[in-house]
Amino acid sequence: MHAKLAAVVLLVGYQYGCGRLLHGFERGANRRSHVWFRWFNELPVLALLVIVVLVVVKPF
């Protein structure tokens, strides 16, 4: 249960980070490359896969 909740908290932090990036775009202060954003976009997918595996397999 704690591992699943930790993953959800990480996703909430990811959402906060996305908001900060959005404000950076609005100010025109983007310093990241398109490749970085592609990898950054994959992080929630990997986190959700971990959550689903933890729910289905129930390793703890």
C-alpha cells in the first residue's frame, strides 16, 4: 500500500513540475530541448505501469 501511495505522490509532484514548466513557457524562459521534454513526457507512463503492476501482482 505504501509503495502505491508513494508512486501516486510522485505523480502529484510531476503534475506540480508540469505547472512550473508551463509558467516558464508563458514567460518565454524555456531552456530545455525537445528530447528532454519527450523523456519527461514518458515518466508518468512508467509510474502508472509500476502502480498497475503493484495493484495486480500485490508483492507486499
